[in-house]
Amino acid sequence: MNGLFKNIGLFLGVLFLSNCSSLAEPLAELNIGNKYSETADWLILESQTEAPTTGIIFYPGALVDPHAYLSWLDKLINSNKKLLIVTVKMPANLAVLNSQGGMKVIKNYPEITRWIVAGHSLGGTMAAQLISKHPDKFKGLIFLASYPANNTLKNWNGAILSIHASNDGLSTVSDIEKHKTDLSTATVMNSITDFHLPLQNKTHYFEIMGGNHAQFGSYGVQKNDFVATISKEDQQNQVIGIITHFIENL
Amino acid sequence: MRRIYYLIFTFVLIFTFENQAQELSVNIQTRYGILAGNSFETGGRGGSFGIDYLYQLKPSLQTVVGAEMSLVPWGTNLSGNLGLKYTKEISPKWNWTLKVETQQGIALFRMNELYAWGLSGIGGIEYKLSPKSILSICTGLSYTSCPAYKSYGLITNYLDLPVEIAYRLKL
């Protein structure tokens, strides 16, 4: 009987240690200016004044509280008031457990005519899985420090944007490089406006110099990440700028 | 530090009853949402895996002490459970059962775990597979709250309809 309890304790201990999520910054410190609401499944951001026409479904990184991205997603709406951004909450904060969760969002907003799916880290990989299963539902895919698990999107005719950071210790520059062959024709950007039109059938790559993995969100330091040499605000402002231009050209 | 405290608390509860307890139960639960905060909101809402130790107080009443890991909308909860279970035999093979339980534990967040608690009441039927083993299916209501999560999100409590399948072994 004692052996059984030891095994149960070990099992719970492993689960315990492997399921701690990183908390976001407190909501009050985020100064969200746009219309923000929350359901059991989603965090929803949209302009207070304009009706959205383009929707972004956002998948958070693994074991990261979904509120950790609200700060820059709110600023992204300031750059484009026609955006609706829905962050999908994941069971145990693991996107791999709900990779198709974005389809429920699309069904809930029939008035949105253009959908993009974006994800950070594992969230990006699962965003790619969502498009693999429903390629006709989406116009664009945005990877943040992420890459696909396979090459099912190699011939997808949508637009792909891949933003990564030079000091990322988890999705390293060489990881991103290695997976370029899994996606459509690679185009390396030299500035945040350096898009080669039309965007369809291409994957645009942008490297944020001095940025790291954790600064794509606001959840503190991440184990095994490298030290960033630019501020979180600087990194996130670059992300906002690139995505804004990407959507304008879509 | 608090993390260690809660783990020790859970296992002290379990070992306290080890020499007197009569049954060990393993259960899995899936939850269907009813309320999210103050809003009526339905849909699948995670589940849990738990292990309970049952000690007989009276022929039809048992105390339940256990540990549970549950998937909730803010992530993962780990809790120690304490409750009462009432059983009424309706035939040599079948029982009615009712269990009320409180969960005291933590929401697993790195650097800063948050206190989480819950209350559940479920009832259902049990089938005796053999003199020593029992299979049960129950449903009812389950309330989960993480008060300190209000600093990070707008919804800090949920009311769900759980469906639990449990396998119990007489020791």
C-alpha cells in the first residue's frame, strides 16, 4: 500500500511541476483602452468606435496565461481600428489540447469577412495545425517565435508572416531556419515595411535584433531563454508595426 | 514555499487515515459549463483526475479524503479534498450514492501560486463489479473559485455540471 501511495505522490508531483503556467502582469497595469471582454473560452478586444472587418485569432504560448499578450494586442487595435482580436484560452494553458478552438470563434462572428490566425511559440505551431485542417477559412498566418510541426502548409496559398528574435533561447534562429522548407517561398525582410507583394504564397521572415522569447508576451523571464538586449516595449512595438503593415497589404 | 505546504497538507490528510480507511477510489471527471462569473455560459470546461481514500463512519456514511488535479479555464488546479459520501443499497448489485466535497488548493502559476477552492455535490449510481470493486457514475454541481485571479483576469469563478466515473476498491 505504501508503494502505491509513493507512486501516486510521484505522479502528482510530476504533474504539479510540469503544469505551472506563467502569470501575466496584473490587468490594472495594462491600461487597456479598447473594448475588452472575457468569456470562459476567449479574451476579446475590439475598437470602442469602429465595427471590425478583420479578425485575428490568437493562440498563446505553452503554459503562459492568455492575458500576457493583451498589452500589445490592445495597441495593435490602436494601429488598426478595424480589427477584432480573440485570444483563445487553452486547457491547462496548452494550445496542443485545443488546436481547433479557433473554429468556434469564426462561427461566432459571421460578420467578419477576413480571418488571420496568429500564435506564439507552441501556439503558433497549433495555429498552423488549425489552418492545415481549414485552409480556405483563413487569409493569413502569423508565427511569433514559432514554426510548423510539418510541411502541410508548404503549398497553402495564404500569406504567412514569421517574426522571431535573435536572442530567443527556445525557438532559436537556427530552429526557424531549419523549418523554412516546411513553408511557402521564403522572403527575408530588411525592415518592418519590406513586404514583397502580393503576400500570398510567400512566407515573410523578420528577425527582431536583441529580442527574446518571453518578450513576445508580458509574463516575466522564461527558463532557458537568452537575455534580451532591447526592452520589451521596443520588441512589442516592432511586432505591432510589422503586423500592421502585413494586414494592410493582405 | 506555499506549494510545498499544500503538498504536505494533502499527503498528511491521506496518511492520517491510511490505517483505518476502507476504500480507495480513482475518479475522472468531465465538466460542462453553466456559469462563468455571473454570466450564463455553456460548453465543455475541462475536467479532473482524482484519488480518494474513504473511511467508514457509519454503515451508509463515509468520509472522503483525497487529492485532485483539475483543468480549469485559468490553467491547472491542485487540491486536497475533504467530504462526506452517503450510500444506500437498492439491490445486491446496485447502490444510490451522494457525495459532497470541498476542494482546497492552489492554481498552479509559476512564481506565484494562487489560492483556489471549490465545492461540489454529486449523486449517482454504483454497480458492484465484484465483492471488492465498485464502478460508479455520478453527476451534480461543481463550483470553482480562484479569488486572487481577479488581478489578472475578469472571470474568477465557474459553476459546472460534472460527470464523474469512479472505480472503487475495498481494501
